[in-house]
Amino acid sequence: MQDLRGYAVSGADAASLGLFEKALAQFQGYVIDPVATIDKAIIQSPGFVMAHLLRAYLVLAGTEAAYLPMARDGRNAAAALPTNPRERRHIAAIDALIAGEYDLASERFEDILLDAPRDALALQVAHIFDFFRGDARNLRDRVARVLPEWRPDVPGYHAVLGMYAFGLEECGQYGRAEETGREAIRLNSGDVWAHHAVAHVMEMQGRIDEGIAWMSARESHWAPDNFFAGHNWWHWALFHLDRDEYARVLELYDGPIRGSRSKVVLDMIDASAMLWRLHLRGVDCGARWGELVEAWAPLASDGFYVFNDFHAMMAFVAAERWDLADETLSAMIRRISSPGSNAAMTRDVGLPLCRGLYAFGRGEYDETVNWLRPVRAIASRFGGSHAQRDLIDLTLIEAAQRDRQNTLVRALAGERMALKPVSPLNRRYRDGALSISRAMPLNAA
Ligand SMILES: [Fe+2]
């Protein structure tokens, strides 16, 4: 049997292959629920290698240690079956992911895509892990390398364009990113990743009113029954935050962002990231932190993926749960000497950032500045998007302001104003720094 992109698959029949294609399309569109669909394919054809592997990839994309046994089960089921060379390469890529060797996995995906550039599953998973590794170049160019081998009539082409749009955005090519994202949406209005890429462009360019209109007008396409909806709601709230509309932000937080009290880490990240932004602005988030602490607490001693640890730390610090904050720091320190890509991400970026958050919570703002300043320029190494990592810069400028480091605030405000002059928050930092500068002549020291 061959899949819709012309590649041989082992152990499938027409029915199970149809279910595999459906699950893959759900994965590409973050539609609920590809695991249920692929389980049906496995029941239909227990010897279907790629179905077992897709199931493993789906759980690995959750970046949670709890899912590793399920990933191993899928990998082992596939490895026990007759396989073709492409499938064996997928098993090797999954082995690297299970071992936490994300850079090695990236190379193995590259090898798969050199020989099979229309392998949509390899591209999808590689793109997600490029995001988790903060590899902007590959977010864009891994897609660019395969694009010549795709055509609009190959199923899933829109998803390739959606990925390319996001990669272009993360590389700062906003015009081409928006154009490509809109083209993906024209081909498939339900492409939530492409929708999200365009939202990122508007976020980065400070097109706040347009951003709100974009989210609002297209809500019926990205919100229903979608795993990624929470993150798109987060982006919507971010636009309102840029307008200082805190009541609306909290309304979105209490509703679609956090109303479900999701225990999915990717949802908890958005929740922490939004509350911390409010916390920096002095907005009282009340019992919301307590609820989030309860959600993060079981992962405090995890040290599985540092981007998660960083967002757990925000909740622990804001709620002054120093026991859990200490537990997280200890887990991260242990993790530095473990194998896997997360060790270096933790050592170089995550641990200093978490120490910076910790100091912020203690009111030691000079310490926060000392921890964050050397790391922020290399912070992409621990994953996430520019919009997500802006939280590091926001924490730094707020800490500098609270520590009365006026020249630093003025410099950072200059940087922020150059990127997004329409932001009232940026203007406040700049105006505050300028007013102090005016009151203090240069030779006053
Ligand atoms: Fe995003």
C-alpha cells in the first residue's frame, strides 16, 4: 500500500490507511482527537507500522514524561513488525526523541526528508520539535527544503505552507510570512497553525486592532474542537493586554484559556505566561495562581523539559510556594548532568532564567537583572516563539525599573519602542526612564 503522498507503508489495508490519513490530517490541524482515530487504525490493522509510529509521535509531542511509556509501546510494536527502510528511520527518530536527544532526532528527520520530502508526518513532528528547540532557521528552512517537492494537489499542502509561514515569522520575514499563511488558509480555512502564524506577525508588528479583528472574525475556524485553540485564545488575550484591557484579559483567562482547568502542559504554559505578564504589571490575579500551582505541582520534580519548568516556576514564585520552587530548581540542577538535549537547555538558559524569576519573587530585583541579562540573547535555545520569550525581556525591564536601574530601563525601553512603538506599556517604560533622566543631569553622578 502507498499513502496519499506516494510512500510505501507496511501492514495496512485500505480502511486502516484511510484512518491513518485522517489521524495525520487531525495532527496537522490539531483537531481532536487523532489518538482515538489512530487507535481505530491499529485495531483494524495491528501490523500497520506507521500507525504505531504516529501514535508514538502524538504522545511525544506533549513534552510530558508521563507519556514516555506510551511512546515506547508504539515504538516497540512497530519495531517488532516487518518494516521498510523509511519506517526504520522513523523508529530511529523516535528512539532519539524518547532518549531526549532532540538534536539527534532533528538530524534523523532530516535524513528521512532528504529521501522522502513529502513525508508529511516527519515534517510535522520535526517542525514541532524545531519549535521546542527554538530552532528558527529550521522552522523556516526545513520546510523550504521540501517545498519544491510538494504541489497544491498533494493532500496536506496547506499544512506545509502553514509551517513555512510560522518559520518565516520566527525569522522576522513578516511580509512573506503573512502572505504564505493567508495562502494556506485560502486552501484550508481550518489551518490553525497558519492562522496562528498570521496572528504572530500582527503581534510582532504591533497591529493590535487588526490582531483582535483577525482572531474574532476567524474564531469559528480555529476555536471549535481544537487542541491548539487555547494557545490561539492566549494570542487573542495578548492583543488585549497590549491595550491594557486587563478585565478583558482576565475574562479570556477565566473562560477559554483556563476555564477547563486543563492538566495538559501546553495549556498550562499559556496560563502561566498570561498570569505572569499580569503579575509584572501589578494586576492581582487572586486565586488563579493557586489553581495553577495545583496543576503544576505534580511536575515540580520532573525536570523533563525546561520550557515547562520555566512556566511552572512562574506559578510557584507568584504564589510564593518556595517549597515547590526549590523542588523545581533541584530537579533542574540534577537534570544538567543527565543525557539528552534538555541538559544543555537547562544549564545555559532555563536554570538562570528560573533563578531570575525566583529572585523576582523574593523582591531581589538586582539579582533578577543579573540572572536574566546574560541569558536573554541566547534564550531561543530553550524553545518557544519570540512572542513567548518576550516574557523574559518584560521581567527584566520590570526588575530593572523596580531596582531603579534607570539607564538600563532607558536602554531596554529604547529596544522595545524600536520593535513596537504602539505599545502603551513600552511607552510607559520609556517615559518613566526619560523623566528620571531629565531630573538627573548626566554629570550628577
Ligand atoms: Fe504562538
